[in-house]
Amino acid sequence: MGPLIRVTAYALRYKWLSIAAATLGVINVFPQLIIPRLLGAAVDEMLTGEIQGNLLFLAGIILFISLVRGGLFYVALYLIQAVGNRVAYELRKDFFHKLQGLSIGFYDKQHTGNLMSRATVDVEAVHWYVGFGFLGMFRSIATFIVAAIMMVIIDWRLALISMSFVPVLIWLTGTLAVAMAPLWRRAHEEIGHLNTVVQENLAGIRVVKAFGAGEYEGGKFRDRARSVADYLYKAGRVLASRQAAVTFVLALATAAILLYGGREVFAGRLTPGELTSFILYMGVLASPIQILGWRIGTAARALAASRRLFEVLDAEPQVKERPRAKSLQRVQGHVRFERVSVSYDSSREALNDADFEVLPGQTVAILGRPGSGKSTLVHLLPRFYDPSSGRVLIDGVDAREATLRSLRRNVGIVLQDVFVFSSTINDNIA
């Protein structure tokens, strides 16, 4: 549950807004729970035959309370949405900022579509949890407690019968998270793979069309889409089965209340209006338990999503700026490679013991077969990667001793693969 605690910390950045949303949600419980009592009183009034007096008054009170409840609900829902949207904004901002600070080596092991899925689908899952899972939970707890108290006030025996079903309901909804969490985790992973297929096909659409590979790529997409659908279907089936079980248990509880409560009414120890109020309170009591299943499903999805988000947010850049790094001014361009070796992984070296010097004003061509390390040599200058051993000196300064900003300000690279940003020609040249 660690990732969800960290998500909650994001919500607490807007502490007062979160408190206001939760508080209004709790306050809205009281108008909701007054209405069943008033409806019970109205039933007793009708059975006495005195319809004109108190009954009209009760109808007016119920209408007024409903209007107050609707207004409170609107404001509470607005604040809950505001907190959820702001948490989503903060997460997306931090996520993108983190991506900008990670080394090129990180992207060598990641798929673009997968990262895009984390910034969109996963953040949206967290957004729903914060708004309707975390903040909405306070209202559900308050509803359960106050409804239980009102039921005890009406008839403590009936309340005991009702409460005897609660442990079963809590067990049904509580085990839901255990069943759904792995399904949501796999679903989000598959959504990431699906986005990767889409991104790669769009980026390489000319190659796909040139080689007539549309049917093959379509098959890849269908396989991934089917896998996503399967996991979502399984999660939905688990949720539906548990909710159906909860509904059945609630029906049994209602039947037990009617049997025992009917006897109490015939014995004169309970009025028909009080029994009506009790049944309505049983429905109110059941509501947070039923919604709890949905909230747990939301939390299970957010847990899977937040883990994927924090995998990136907690990633450490392979190339780090040293604490006392110096800022390079306008360099002359004296480059020296001293016995430089580079290994992207432990299996083999991309560059082995490179040792040469380039003087200011010199033009040097580096030739070699594909994979021989030509690009690696160039990537060492702006510190896209660091050598496994040896040093790269620029004007006598080890590149690792310079600030990344000043180093990359002094090194210009014209890449082999041209990428054009979605902006003006002027912005792209700049």
C-alpha cells in the first residue's frame, strides 16, 4: 500500500481543499439520514387518517432537506473533483520533469508507448482514486456509523439482526482488492504494450506501408488489444460476482428484518412507520458497503497504476552531476579520449580502450562498421553516457567534472535521424 500512501501525500499538498471536500461529504450525511425518519413519521400520520395537518408539514420539511442535501452534494463533489484534478496535474508535471532529468540509458530500456501510457492512463486511474476512493471514503464511513446509530435508536433487536450480516458483507468487499489488484496490474502493463505498438506503427508508418506489413502489424495490435480486453473482463467479472453476492446478502438481511419487524408491529412494540424507517436505514447502511466494493476496485487499479508511476519517479539517472561540478565557459575544443571503454551492459563492451586526441580546429572522420562504437564516441562528449573506464577531457577538464548544462551548451550534435517537433520552422531551428 506504500504507493497509495504516497498518492495520498499528493492530495495533502492541497490540505485545506481536501479537508473541506471530506468535511462537506460528511456533513451531507446528516440531511440524508433525517429523511427516512421523517418518512416513517409520515407513514404513521397516514395510518391515523390525519392527512391535512402534520403530513403536509412533513412533506415540506422533506423537500427543504432534500434541497439542502442537493446543494451540499454539489459543492462537495466539486471540491472532490478539484482535488483529484490537481493531484493528476501534479503527478503529470512531476512525471514529465523526471523524464527530462533521466539519462539516455534509461530510454534505451523503455518503450515510448509504455511511458505515454503511464503519463495518461495510469495518472487517470490515480485521479479517480483520490477523488472518489480516498476522499469519498470519509462520507461512506460517516454514513455507516450514523445509520447504525439511528437503527439502534429505533429498535436495538432489529439492529442486532441487521449487524449480524455486516461481517459477511465486509469480508466479501474486503477480499475484492486481493482478487483485483493483480488483474489491474496486468491490464495496465498490457495497455502500455498496446500503446507501444500504436506509437511504433505511427512513427514507422512509411516503412509499414512500403513493405506491405499492414496485416502483420494489425495482427500484433489485435493480440495486444485482446489481452487488454481479457484482463479488464476478468476484473469486471470479479467485481460483478462480488457485488451480486453483496446484493444477495442484503436481500437476506431485509427479509429477516421484515419477518422479525412484522411480528413486532403486530405485537404493538413497533409502529409501521418505525419499521419503514428501519428498512430505509438498512438501505442507507448497505449503500456504503456496496460502494465499498467499487472503491476497493478503484483503489486496486490505482495501486497498480501508482506503482508504475513511481517506478519512473524513483528512477535514478545513470549520469549524475557531481556536487562541485564547474561551469564550462566558451571552450576551445581540445578533446582528449584517454583509454576510454564503454559497456551498456555487463555482457559486452560497445567501446574498448579508445585513446586519441582532437585539436581545436581539426576535422576528424571516424569510420567503422555498424555497432563499432562511432555513435558511442560522440555521445560521450555531452555525457549522454559515462565511460566504464578512462576519461574524456575537454580543454583539459574531465567531462564528469563539468555541469551538464554548460557541457551541453558547448557541444553541438547534428544527429543522423532527423526529428521535427510539432512547432514552427523557427522553433525547430532554434
